[in-house]
Amino acid sequence: MKTSFNVTVGLTLLLVLGLLPSCGGKSNSDYNEIAKFFAADESLSPVINEELDAYRMRRKDCAIDTLYTNEYDAVDMLVNRKTWLVFTTRQLTPNETQILNEKRLKPKTMPLAYDGMAIIVNKDNPDSIIAAKDFVRIISGEISCWNELDPSLPNDTIRVAFDNPKSATVRFCNDSILRGKEMKTTGNIRAVQTSREVISYVEKHKNAMGVIGSMWLNDQRDSTNATYGRGIKVMSVSKADVATPTNSYDPSQYNIAYDNYPFIRTVYAIVTDPRSNGEARGLGNFCILPDGQLVFFHAGLFPARAEYSVRDVVIH
């Protein structure tokens, strides 16, 4: 008997080749001080650490380090010439661009990859799917108990955990999910400072819900599964008013690529390094080259410079 069905075979990266600038050349003390580190939102740290490691393998003479902070402060450092490079999940505002132009700095913004904003719950939570509109009601403070989502769920408070009030996570919730409204950050919704602490909080609290980048869930390089334990599960999210198992999707590469998942954000590198062969510009450019794009791919993100295909497979 022959059975036919569709399966995802894989994502094929067809990456654009380019040249990687060298790190040579002398620079003044002011330049060197600014070039010592780049800044990034803490939620991006798993994949940015990997990008930096891969870049150092190619340019062993380069000395640039990381400063993980929140997205607000990272961009502020760039605008105030305290760093030449930031990794964010948003582009510069017109005002920020104007300030940099007035300082004779030409910011270059490069889309690097796409990440899903994942919703996680404790492994013992009976619920595993949620409508996007219901998540909006939770983070806006409209509802605060599980049985308000579904009468069959317990009458327990939904304990929502996020990383930092100035983080890329909160900014994405405000701008892209709440459409300019403010996310509730008091009462049953609390900050725990880092993405790892969000995961830990959800693991320890049965009624908790966490909001993190999907790169924290799909680290294919971590054979020990140390990035997160088995105390959580990822909710599938539906764009429909009523979530069902058939219309809800998890933040996998496939669902990000085909726009099935509703909460997708772009990861950017923004460079103002005035030297064409500066270290900050070299690292930023590396991230859009084939080796850098493969790092994003293996981290579970969908690379910005990728083409993909899904084929039908017939199994006899």
C-alpha cells in the first residue's frame, strides 16, 4: 500500500557571497576606546555569542567584546558614540538617524534574521495553545486568570514573566503586539531581568507564562539541552479568534518562513563605524555573509539572506 503525504524536507540556504573587511590599520585613542565593544539586547545573547565566536575564528587578530544590556540603552550608546555597533530588534527612529547624521556618522542597518517571540508555560500547565488576541488581553491587563481564557482551566492567576522593562521583548509587545499601547508591568506581570531567569521562573511556577525569543528554545548546538530544561513547554499561537490545534503554530523556522506564526521580529545589526575596515563594521558585515547566516540558521532563527523550499515526499 502506498501512502502519500507532505512533509517538510528542509530549508536550503542559498546565500550571497561577499568579502569580509580586514581589521588592520591604526586608529586614534578615541576610536579605539569606542571600538572595544559592541552592545546588544540581552535576549539576543545566545546567537550573538556564536556569531562573535565564528568571527574570531576568521579574524584572530581582532579584539572586540560584548556588552549585553537592554535594547533602549544599547541604541542610546550608539547614538552617543559610545559604541560603533549594536544588535537590536528594531531600526533607528528618524530622530536617532538625524542625530547620527549631524555627527557625520552614516548608520548602516542590516536585517540579519527573523526570530519568533515565544510564549512558554510550565510543563504541567494543561493548556498548550492560545489565540493571539487572548495574549493581547493578558499583557494589557484585561484578563489575569487562566479560567478567563477557558472555563475548564483552573481559577488561578496567570503569572507573566518578562526580562526587562527596557528590553527588546517589552518594546516588541508595545509596538508590534499592542500597537502602541503600553504592556502592563505590575501586579501579576513582572520583570525578572534576563531571558534565562524567565525560563527558570516558568519552570518553578505552575501558573506562570513567560515571554522570550525563540532562539532560547531552538539551540541545535547544545547537545546537553542546558539552555533550558524540560520544565517548560512552548505554546502554539493562532491568528484566528479561537485557537485550535489545526490553526495554531509554534515559532519554528518553517512557521516563521511561511508567516504562520503571528509574533515575528527582525534581528538587525546597526553600524556607524567610520572606517571601512573597522572591527565593528567587520563583525556586522560578517553576520550577513554565508558563515554568519549559517550561525543564525543553526540557532533556530530564519536567516534574512536565505531561500528555502518544501518538497512533497512519497513514502511507499
